Amino acid sequence: MDEFWPVADVLGHLAGSWQVERSVRDRASGDAGAFTGVTVFRPLGDSGGLLHHETGTFVWRGVPRPAERTLRFRPGPAPGTADVRFADDRPFHDLDLTTGRHIADHPCSADLYRGEFTVRDADHWRTVWRVAGPAKDLLLTTDYVRLG
């Protein structure tokens, strides 16, 4: 994809519900899996941020399991950006989609998570996380489509 859709206010853009399709590939073993579900971004108290709650089904090695995760998207240091945190408020990564594309790194023990965020248009965006290190060699690609 050569063109990106700039987002002036990431929190305003993400608010609402999104259909989620994620592919997960273990590049070391060749195993592959998929997550299908919904992510809802709703107001996070009076902070001006959003609570991200994802629910769905993750299929790994042919076995489906319920899966969910929660993140906190708080206003970032620059207008229109976000500071993304885990549910327990530990830092995860920054997010600036003012150009429609953003790269973020998250060190986790000896592994490095590198995320690429791209916005295609008002109703479609994608994340691609590459995880590399002694414990993991993964590629996670997630497509989001706005619901309603």
C-alpha cells in the first residue's frame, strides 16, 4: 500500500466498534492461527482517552478458544496522538497517525515487538506486528473494519 489516510485525531478516529481479523504466523515453526472478533473503543472515564476491549475466538493448531484483551489509549504528548498502555497501565507504545502511518517499538524481555500501523480510509486500518528475539519469531497482521 503506497497511500495512507492521515488522521488528525487518533482517539476521535478510533472511537466506536471495529470488526477484527488477525492472522498469526510463527515463522520458526510454520504454525499459523487466526483471531476473529470485535474491538470496541469506548470513553475511558474523564481522561479523554479510550478503553480498547477486544473479544473473539482465536484458533491455533485447529483448536478454537475464546480470547480477549484490554488496552488503554490515553491522549499523547502531541495533539491528536495517543499513549497506548496495557490494562494494568504499563506503557505499551505511542501512536501518531497524522500521516496515516506509524511505526512503534515495544521491548518485551529479550524480544522486540515492532508494530506498523496504517490507515487506508475512514473505515479501514491495519496493524502488522513483527516479534523477534530468542523466545519468539512471530508475524501478526490485523485488519480492522468499522462497524455501524
